[in-house]
Amino acid sequence: MLSNMKIVSINIASPQKMQIGEQNISTGIYKTPVQDAELTEQGIQGDYIGNLRYHGGEDQAVYIYTTEDYDWWIDTLGRELPPGTFGENLTLSGFESASLHVGDRILIGDTTLETAPMMLEVTAPRIPCSTLSTRMEISNFVKHFAVAERPGAYCRVLETGAIHTGQDISLQPWMNGSVTLIELMRWHYGKPTDRDLKRALTTPLAERWRKMLEEEMVGS
């Protein structure tokens, strides 16, 4: 177990309006920290999801980002960025999101107890959109985010329960051969080989990604 692996912040949103070009949308990217929350199969109870086409659902129920990723952005942008700025549900500490593989599991709580800890399973990287650029107030931030390769991770919830700020977490690596979040992110902007696609499709991907990669195989 890596050191200082904890829940630093739990973040939820109420719907807010956002102007993107000529569109006026409802978004859940503006999140507020809370001390405690209920972790359900659909995500953090009480959190609003604005665009259900690309966010939310059981395969992308929780979005995580890490303090190590935040430290890099704070140094790069030269400004303070409080937890929740990237729209994540959970701000975690102890690792960088780029180190994660699809299928890795994040255990929340004391793993030495007889009761099962809460559990997340990594399913996909975040691909940035104009909502994030508007949130950051940087017109080309989508490009910066893609180049930085600090995607954060979408997760499905395997074990539900009550979570709280400061709670210990641990990582359980996917052991059956996997694909990194950075590989998936690069394939999104580039051209994966059939071998890459076949390897990715053996992992517990989010269904949105599975469908996209299957279509890529058919078209290759």
C-alpha cells in the first residue's frame, strides 16, 4: 500500500447554468465539498450529472482525481485549484491518475475488518470537453488537458456504503493483463492497432469505450 492514500475531498454538485458559445446548458461540473456521503451503484448520492450521454451510469458512476495531479496543475497554471475544480466526485491522495489501469480497484475503508470495504473499479479515462474549458476559464484547456496526460479515472462501484473525508484507501491492481488509462487516451486521439484493441477489450472497460473500440475494430 502506498503512503498517505486517503479521501481528501468528497465533492457533489447541484445543477448550474453554463454558457458555451450560443448554448445554455445545465452542468454538474461545479462541485462543493461535503464531509460525508453515500456511495451507491449510480455514484455519490445527491450529485447532479448534467450530460448523461458522456457521464454517469453504472460504468462511469464516480470520477476521481488526485492531489498529485492537482499539484502538477497548480504549478503549471500558477494558481490555486481547490478540490472539485475538475468536476471529480472524489479527490484522492497517494498516486497519480496516469498510473492507473482499467480494472484496478480502489478499496475504501479498513481492509483488515471482517466487513467488506467499499470498492471502485477503474473503467475509463476522462476525455476533456468544452465544459471543462469553460469551467477553467481557459479557451484551449481541452488541448492542455489532453497533452498533460493526467486524465483522472471513471469508476464503477462494486461495493456501496457510507464514505467520509479522511478515510483510508488502497489500490488492488488488475492482475489479468490490462491497458493503462494513458494508452486509451492516446488511442482516442490516434490510431490503435488491432492488437491494442483486442487487449483492451479483455478488460472491464466502461461500456461507452467498449462500444467505441469494437466499432474501431470493425472499421480497421
